[in-house]
Amino acid sequence: MIIQRTTTGLDIAAPAKVNLFLEVLSRRSDGYHEVQTLLCPISLFDRLSFEVTEQSKIEFQLHVPAAHPQLAKQQADPAWDIPTGDDNLVVRAVQRVQQALGTKLGCRIELHKAIPAAAGLGGGSSDTAAAIAASLIAWQGWNRQLAMQIAAEIGSDVPFFLGGVSGIGMALATGRGERCQWLAAQPALDLIVTHPPVGCSTREVYLNYADYGEKRDFRKIVAACETGQPKKIAEQLFNTLQLPAASLTDWIDRQMRLFAANDVTGALMTGSGSSCFALTDDPSCVDRIRCAASALGLRRVYSARAWYGDSIEQQLSRQYS
């Protein structure tokens, strides 16, 4: 995340992510799954503004992109089907920080969405991490231990988006995805991300997964990242949830065929879907894919890069120095 102070409070850019590797190890007794996944933040950002108020009320306003002209006026776009009440993760996270601090202060939050929901891009988790950071910084001061604790309570991917003490970047996540080991590696990766007209329910994708046999070794892709070799990274892309997601919607295979027809270095579904991404070393293929995607009914195509940033501590230290 990128933290900026404004005249009225804080403005935070919250990045999306892709999973370069995702393996499901086992189903746990609590209903969750043990996973092993390599997460990479990318340069597609939501923006969250946070302003302290004297009353304890949490005011939340959501802004989403304008509806695509091809959508009927009465048809909701599932990419922006996001709750705005107490069931919104951002609101829940800020309420939890309020309780933990025992503060009577409130806030006014505006969230400007660019990352589609139900996509496997981590937009909701990234927004939640941004809200946790903003509320702690604004109300009392940054507290990494408390932030990580609340993040893990709220959602599996949320701790990743808070980054490590040495920076924000790639991480190997285990457990439910909440235990992160940040990598020093910062390979330069150019990506094309697509998002279809339908989303994927994480719950349904996991319910459709039943292969707990031999597992793929993550060490090869980590080694490729550490040596900064995009083509070797592309060779090791893997997501064990891609097949169960593809059995729920044909949009997964449609996106993968689109990439295969346009000579990308490698392609994969991210998270539990429904977005897919491709690694490419040919800038000209972005326009080709965008044009072909439009003909298929894929309205959202993003050009992005792997994104790496300073830690929250480093950013705050600069602002106070």
C-alpha cells in the first residue's frame, strides 16, 4: 500500500495481487484449508481515504466505476456487487480497531474501487488492510502487532497486504494464507489481467476441490523469482484451484484460450477466480488481447506490473522526518 497524508486525513492506495503458485495441502477440522501460495502485489489499485471525526460513528461511502454501456440498466455488475453496511470488510475491520483501542473517535471513509470483486485479485482484503492501517495511524499510531492480529481475524489474505517490516512485495503464504514469509526477490514482471462478466465464489470453488494427493513443489518458482527470470517463473505457474473453478464457469477456459492464442509467456487463474492473468515480454500483445477480449465479451482487461513498495514503517518514518 502507498500511504499519503492529506489536509483532512490519509489517502491510501491498496494494490491487487495475483497468485503465481497455489497449492491446497489439506482440509482442516475448522472447515478452512491449509494452503501454500506465492503472492505478488500488482499495480492495480483501489483508493481509500480516511478522515477522523469526533463522533464514534463510522461513515462509509463506496464509489464504483460507471456501468458498461453493454449492460442493461436493470442488470447489476457483479464486479461491483459490494456491501456497504456492517457486513463490508472495511467497516468490520475499522469497528474491530475501534474496539481494540477503546477509542470514542469515529471516521469518514471513502473507497474508490478499481479492483473487481469475486475475481481472486484480493481487492477486498487489500482494502481491509488499508482500513486497518489508516485507523490505527489516525486514531492512535501504527501498531504492527495489533494490525496483524486484527488482519488475521478478518480474512486470510489481509495480513499479506500489510507487508513486512522490510517492505511490501512477494510473500509465501501458508496456513489459511494468513502466515506470510516475505521474499527479498523483486522480479520485474509485466502482466495482462482479465476479468470476465461473472465472479467465482471462493466457498464454491473449494467445495468443488477434492484432490488431496501428491503436491506440487513451490521451491522451483521461488528460486526463479529469486534469480529474476520471468520465463522460468512462467514455466512454474500453478494453481490447483483452476480446474474446480473451470468446472463451475467456462469463463476460466475462455480466458486461458485467449492468452494461448496471443503468444504470452505463461498464464494462470489467480486465487479462486474468476480473473486470469498472463506474463508477457511483448508490449504489443496487450492491444491484441484487449481487442480479442472485447470480441469475447471480456470488458475488463488491465495492463499491470509486479509492484513493490516500502513498508508502512518506512513510509511513516519519511513522513515524520
